[in-house]
Amino acid sequence: MSAGYAERLSEYPNKYRESAALPEKYDSQKAFTSKLDRLAQLMQQSKYTVVLTGAGISTSAGIPDFRGPSGIWTREQQERKRKKRNGNKKRKELGGKLGGKLGGSSPNNNNNNRSVVGGLDVENGVPNSSPKASNGRKRKQSELQEAIEESKQQTTTKFISFETALPTYTHRALTHLILHPPKNNNNNNNSNNNNRTYLHHIVTQNVDGLHRKTNLPRTKLSILHGDIFTETCDLCSTEHVRPREIQSIGLQHTGRRCTLGGTPPGSCPGKLKDTLLDWEDDLPREDWTEAETQCSKADLVVCFGTSLRIEPAAGLCEYPTAWPIPADSEEKLGYAIVNLQKTPYDEDAQLVVRAKVDDVMRYLMGKLGYSCDWDAIVIDD
């Protein structure tokens, strides 16, 4: 998630508590293979599948998420801790200076000619062995280690802008699954893989526009939280997709007018607004309605790279089994989760995979009958 976008958002309650509570975990290689075989089986069994995506599918493109180890909120929390440590250190130094000025030496003190600096007895040249000095050294060592770890984090994590980010393997693979059924492959023993569609719709919580850069038809995509490149007309609702970021948030007017809507096209007098939601904004009606329809219709919802903590989007995973199934219908499969962090929906999931989404998609594409050279999709500039 771009830092610029995150800075525009209103304050989110408890964000630091949430980010600190989400460590990442990885399945063993054996568990990974077993779970991915099961996920492929579920997708083959499902007659209608929807994918729900979150920020985790864009991190390999250089766009940080919120709650991951290099996430926006995680880094903010680290900075707050660093400033707090520095503030405490300065207060201690100031207190020490004041104490030296205000304090006096007792004539009856046999050590009144000795001073202690950094735990070292200056007169005797030996470490001061007092518990207070020892605890101070331990605190300094702990603080130093934390600073080193933060420095490593900052130097090894490179983020790029929304404008220069390109779709990841997962973005491209999901679009390919929708648009291109696997061709006949004589090397694949499962004939059920051939000439059928394994994915029918994508619902995204992301604002980065990467799904659209894969040439995914808009009718196959529900965008719940807005798109940083998209403005919409306040009269005709026509979308205007830009090559640059829209520099506002909260469905505000951008100062531009509609140039695509109306009859004839371009005759609409409407004003354009950004589509980015702030925390208290309502979801876009058309996209939300379509997302509900698609997830209710689905036999299976697969959640990729989302911690499922933002409602109501997170609850979409339960839609396949949320209502009684007609007697003449086959049993719904429910939902599966692919995410490195624990989610509130793990317990009732058919399957929970702890692995990077790109690794999961590479394995899945082969299991579903796609050749290794499928990835020839054209990306818009």
C-alpha cells in the first residue's frame, strides 16, 4: 500500500495493536504440497469460483500492505517506538546532568573522589558491578539490537509508486484463469482440466489498479474500496481511468468534468470525483451489489493475500454457505484462505494455506492444466 495513499486516510482505531498481533507463518514443504493439491481439487470440483484479493497479492510488486512485517502500519509503529526510546534516552541524559549540578558530595562518603561513567569505575578502571548499572547495559544492548533490526528492515525493503508498479504473477494468473481455459494437454492425466473455466469473478479490496492493468474486463471485477487511478462522474457514473494517481480521497470532487458520459459521448455536464474510500465512506453500490451476487452464486470463494479484518468485505467469504441450499442444488464448498497471517475466518475455512501467493499460483496453474509458458499476457503501459 503506497505510503502517500495511507497518509491520506483518517486515523484507524487500534491499528498498531492489530499490526503487532499479526506475525507471518509458513507451511512446511510437505504441508504446502498437500494443501495445494487439495486447493486444486476444490477448484476442479467447484462449478463457480470467486476470488477475494487483498494487499498481500501486491507486495511482490513493491507495494506494501498495512499489517505485514514491512507494512505501512508496522513501520509506523516501529518509528513510534524509536522516537519513544530516543525521548527516554534524552530525558535520562538531562536528568543525569541536572543531578550532577544539584547533587553534592557527603564528607563522610569514602568514595567521594570516585565517579562512574557508563558502568565503569573510573578510579579503579573496573566495571561497576551494581545491579543498576548491569540492568542499564542490558537495556542498551536490547535497544541496540532493536535498532539494528529496524535498520535491516528499512534497507532491505524497497517500495515503489502505484504508477510504476506492474501486476504480479498472481494478478496475471488470476486474469488468465478467467479469460483462458486450459488447452488440451496430453501430458496432463486429468482430462477434466481441459476446456473449462476455473475462475469466474474477482472481488478486490485493493486500490492499486493492478488487476485492471492485466486487461481484466471490468465486468469480471468488483472494486470495493476504490481505485487510485479512477475518477467517476457524479451524474452518469462513467469511470475515467487516468495514467496518474488521483490526489484526493473520500469521494471528493477533483476539479475535472466528465468527458465520456452522455449521449452523444462527452455531452454529460457532470463533475468528477475520486473513488478512494476513507474509513467511514459507504462502499460503491454497484460494485458491492455485484460482489454479493457473485459470492452468493459461488460454490467456492478463495481469499488471496487478505487478513480478512475489514468488514463488510471480509464477510463475503462466507456467502457461499450463508443461506439454505435448495434441495435440487449440490452442496456448496465454502471458502479457502491463502495468507501468511492468521485471520478471524480461519476456523471455518475448508483450507488455510500459509505461503506466498505467487508460489501458490505457480503450483496451481500447473495442477489446473496450464503449460509453463502460459504467461504471455500483454500489460498496458
